[in-house]
Amino acid sequence: MNKLLSKYLFYYPVTLAKGELIAFYRRGYEERQWWSARELEAFRDEHFDRIVRYAVENSSYYQKCLSSFITDNSIIPSPDLPTLSKAQLIDNLDHIRAKNAGLFSSAKTTGGSTGEPVKIFKNGSALARERCATWRSYEWAGVSVADRQVRFWGVPHSRSGRLTARLIDLIANRKRISAFSINDDNLYKYYNDLCSFQPQYLYGYVSVIEEFARFIQSKQLQPPSSLVSLITTSEVLSDSSRALIENAFQRKVFNEYGCGEVGSIAHECEYGSMHVMADNLHVEIDSEPGQPGEIIVTDYFNQVTPLVRYRLGDFATMGEGTCRCGRELPTINKIHGRAYDIIRSPSGTRIHPEAVIYIFEGIQEKMPVFKQFQAIQTDIDAISVNIVPNVSWDDSFDVALKSQLVEAIGAEFRFEVNLVESLSREKSGKMRVVKSMLD
Ligand SMILES: [Zn+2]
């Protein structure tokens, strides 16, 4: 679709109808990327203080655990405050939710990568700010609102979910390539789709784009001439993956780091630094300076489900020094922690772990009977599913779960459901919710 048509006929009107005043906020985001570190620090202090006070006033959970830190005048020092883990968020969702802010909010089911899907709420203005920060960072990659995008992503398995996804893709001027099933036949088809769609950028999971890059390289295919850049997300981008992708597409890769709960957290600039979206959130690293530690975020603008010092379960190091791009937005580097395995079917189809997570999130939405899940491929045709139930388990749940898994992942597998009290972690402490014991 024509870019201007897409932008002014679809994107802005549809987001506006949802209460997202994107055009209203855009300029502020454009300007703040050039603020000095001192200006950004003043912004941080003001907004951190503001959201903490708001949370204490409006949420019974925060009132209980944060009110003793509130003083009349002085700014609240962030490192003194208790943190919020994902488990605490899930267990206290109703108490965390602000009592006066539920009317015009959208639900987001998110966070499945740790095996604990969680449904949080955000209002239109917070969502608009999230999008503004994202679009600003995409401009660093040379693309802008409504540029044509090919997206390597999950596809919902329900019919209504697929229709909604198709509609959203149309509004956003993008074409979706399924990360669910990747094999050589599909890759040829996807390549042809890509050439006819002529996208300005490709967006998606590192491992899927990498697989596609490997295919393009092995068949000596040319990337579409319209392509400006690639944006990878959701997984660690290793140096070797980056080199492979850049080589195959002859374009620069820009890495994005974010999560569903707060949106984009950091994004790579033209000079390769991961700049934090410091005018949307406060990012802390739980460690001594210069050492890797867990990432903790505070969302300045979510007034429906306030997230104060929320632990992400990912690890990074705080960046030092200034970036050659001239932006003084803080930087993080060496992000690690999200490790994934690909599931392989007997017929040779490769299923991306995010796709498996997507399926469980979808099942959980329809049938909220479990807190956590883990899928382990134990044999070429066997997947063992560990479930931490949150209701007393019934055989009918077992049957329903298996039938939905067969429908979504395929009848080639035998599914075994085990009820467990908690999921086991990797030696590193990370939770691996999609795991393969093959190889
Ligand atoms: Zn930079």
C-alpha cells in the first residue's frame, strides 16, 4: 500500500479511535532524543517520583509496600524501593491495578517467554507513548511510520485471532511471515512474497530472520531492492548471527530489546549503541557498576497497571561513555538471558519457540487454568508439557489442552501433560519454557 495512504487513512485514524494520540506526542519524542544527560536525569527524577506517588495513592498493593518510602518533598530514591517480580505481579494483579483507571484501557497478554503469561492493562496515552518511542527508534534504522514491513512473527491459531492479525497487518502496512513452520518449500514462497511486497524493512525474531538469511545466501538470491534495513527483536543477537544476516541481505541490522509489558526498552542507533527509551521508562541494572545484573524497569506512564521497579528476568550491563550519534539517552549492552530451542517435527518442519509460547498464551486466555507452562521436546515425535495449575485440575482440562495443542502444533506429536508444583530452571537460573532434548 502507498505509504501516505496507509499513514493518514489507516494508521493515525485507527490508533486515534483507540485513544492513542500518537501525532500529539511525536514531537516531544523527536526532541528529547537530543537532550543532554542532565536534562534526561531531571526528567527521570520527576517522572519516577510522580509514578511512585501515583501508585501509592491509587493501588492498594503499592500503598502497602511503598507508602513508608514517601516523604513530603524529597524525590524518592529508586534503589531503596522494593522490586516487583513477575510472580508477584501475577499473584497481586487485582491489587496492583489502579482503582480509578480502568475505563479506557486495553488489555495486553504478555510475558509468555518466561512461561508465565500475564494480562496487564494500559491506557491509550501510555500506548501512544510506547508507539512514539518505537517509531523514533525505527527512524534510527532509516524507516518511519507506515513504511512497508515484512514481519517474521507468530500467527494466532484461532480463526478470529488470524482475522484480527490480518486486519492489524493491513492497518500497519505490513505482511506477516509465519514463524510457526519454516521449511525449504515455505522459504521459497516467502522469498517470492518478499520480492512482490517490496518492503522497506524486515522485522522479527532473530532466529527466524537468521534462518531466512541462510536460505537466501545458500540459494544466492538477491534481497529486494526496496529494503533499507532489518530490525531484530525478542532474542539475543549474537555477533555471528548479525554477520550472517547483514551479509545475506547486504543491509544493516538494528537490534531492539523490549517486552510486552512496557514495550520498547532499548534500541540500537546508527552507531550500534543500545539506547534506552529513557523518556518512557527508568532502567536499572541490579549489580555493581559495570557488572551484569538483572534488568529492572519502571514505566513512567502506565497508570492502569503501574509497574514500579519490575524485574524482567533478563540480564545486561549498563553502558558507559557517550555515543558517537550524539544522543545522551543511556545505553545498555550485553543483554542476555532469553535462550530458546527450536522444536523439530518428524516431517522436518521447524517450529519457533515463540510460536509455541503464542499457542500457550492463546490457550491460557481461553482457559485460565494454569499459572505456568513448559514444553519440552523429549523425542522427535514427543512433547512433554509441564503445567503449574492454578485451579484443582480436572481430566477435562487435560483433554482440552491436548486437543488444542494438536490443532496448533500438529498431530505428528504425542503430547504428555504433567502437573508440577514449579518449573525447573536452567543452571544459569533462567527459565527455559520451550526446550528441546534432541541433539
Ligand atoms: Zn547512539
